[in-house]
Amino acid sequence: MANRITTYAEFWPFYLREHSRMATRRLHYVGTALTFVFLGLAIWSGGWWWLAVPAAGYGFAWFAHFRVERNRPATFTHPWWSLVSDYRMFFLAIAGRLGPHLRAAGVGQG
């Protein structure tokens, strides 16, 4: 199905279904939060911290997909939409507004 997606509006529910397990989403949240930490360190001190930004985000996310969700990360087929969706999911979760999006995509909250 991922190959037939042509708009972001179609991608977003697909993305959420690919993150149906709470443990997958939580690992994504950890990785996404760490991207901000490492970005801040990179800006403040420079150096190798820049390399930690994508490593943290993708490392936690890909672990979650391969070990928890047991699916292929959407990054491999739609890298930019996937990146946008990682941050969108993160901020919606922090705001307590992810639930309606999950329900609309047919994903349980557990």
C-alpha cells in the first residue's frame, strides 16, 4: 500500500497504522525528544553532536519497527513525509491530541 500513496493526506493514516503499538510510539517519542537534546548540544558546542541527531531519531524508530512493530519503517519509502510525521505524532502526543488521529486511522490507543 505504501507505494500507492500519492498525497500526505493518504500517508498520515498509513503512518499511524504502521505505529499501532504503544511501545513503538513510545520509542519514537524517546528518539524524537533526543533529537532536540542533541540538536541543542550541537548548536551550543558544535562538534560531533550533529551526528547524534539523526542517529537518535532513526535508531530508536527503526529498533521499534524491527523489534516491536515487526514492520518496515515508512522512512524507506517516504522519507520526508515520515520525518514530518514523526514530529507531528510527537507534538500531538505531548498536546494530548493524538487519540482522534489514531481512531480515525483505525488504531487502538493501547
